[in-house]
Amino acid sequence: MGISAFVQGGYYLTCRENPSLAMILSGVALLGSGVLLLIGLLTPAAGAIVGFYATGIALSWLPAAPINLFENKLTAIYLMSMAFAMVTLGPGAFSFDARIFGRREIIIPPRLPHS
């Protein structure tokens, strides 16, 4: 997801023919969130940005880049579902977020015998 967001952000920024402010802001946001997802830093925030972008593309709120990886609605929906999973599940075990904030461990207490 990080690589595809990074590449799509690059497509937005390399648009030579009449780039609008929305295209430039989309490109910068996607490049930044793609890099953050690749290194695993601020994973929920970066995943939310990519999810909002995918929603905007699926519902045609955002202008499309000349080369659009998510031109198909099904691909945009797939990206939205991956972004939702990334936001709700959080970073992986080997991400910078895990190193900075620590790994979370769930301890399940033993069952008490019935009396």
C-alpha cells in the first residue's frame, strides 16, 4: 500500500499539463503517506490519508492524475479496505512505531476453577 501510494503521488506531481492545487496537494500527501507507510512511522495517520484519498477517487471527489493506478472503482475499494485494516490494526512488529511506542502484549489471565 505504501509503494502504490508513493507511486501515485509521483504521478500527481509529474503532471505537466495544467496541474491544479488539488493535484499538487494530493501528490504531496500521497508521497508523504507512502513513505511513512513504508518505514512504519505514524501508520494509522498515514493509512487514514491513503484511505481518504481512495474514497475521494472512488467517489470522484478528487481530480484524477493522467496515469491513475486506482482508475478502476474496484481497485479503489480494495485500497480503502486495506487502509481501514492498516488504521485499525496498527503498525507491524518491525516498524518504527513499534520501536518508539513499544510492542503491545495482551496478557490473558488464567481461568479460575468453578466452585
